[in-house]
Amino acid sequence: MSIIGPTKQWNSYVEDDVKGTYGYLDPEYVMTGKLTYKTYVYAFGVVLFELLSGRRAVGGTYHHMLAIWAQECVKEGKLDQMVDPRLKGEISNKCLSRFTQIAERCVRIVSKERPTMSELVASLQALLEQQEESIYLEEGEESA
């Protein structure tokens, strides 16, 4: 998927037949056929949830989509059920909560509620710095 159009035209979307990989498809794009920059943010949010959970975008059946399951876990406050067991203890609780909030914003149904890609990158960079700082503080406490 990509947005391709005349270079002198500044549309915020491209209309086309819906194409893409099931599980990563922006629901708004599926309904309207309008491919926008926020369509990519949705797909990236699915990837973030894949990284966090260790699960695939689509489960054993086409009825189990990671984005929907993750949103339900966030809504119900069941973050512990979402995290890949291999990550437990590797990420601070504060960073885990923030990472989940960022990913959840990306997969919102209404594209206007999603961050821009530049906002997303800035949030993830700040989160990485916060996680690295928490690791540094933990190492300092252990050596003291």
C-alpha cells in the first residue's frame, strides 16, 4: 500500500479499491476506500501490539483480530494478559502502560483520533528514553 498521486496535487487521501493485508487494514479505509496517512498509523499500531503481545495480527480464524482484542484488554485494564511473557520484567510498568496507550491510539476506528506519524515517532522516542532511564536507575540501585 502506498499513496501515489500527481506530484502537484495535495490531496489528503487517495481513493482506490481497498488493498492490503487482513488484520492491518484500517477499518475507515475499508469502509470508505480512502487511503490516508492515518491508514499507515493504524497498521503501525497493529505492529506495536504484535511486538507487545507476541501474537499475530490475525489469530487462528479471521474473526480474531489482534487490534480488536488489544483494545478490549486496554478498555478492561487487563494489560497483564496482553504482554508476551518474554517481555515481563523487561519493561517498567509505567513504560508498559504508556506504550499500550500509544498503540491503542493508533488503532482507533476514527482516523482523526489517531496520532500523526511524527507524533507517534516523538512519543516512542520519549518512551524509549524513559525506559532506558528506568533501567539505568535499577542498575544503580542494584550496585549500591
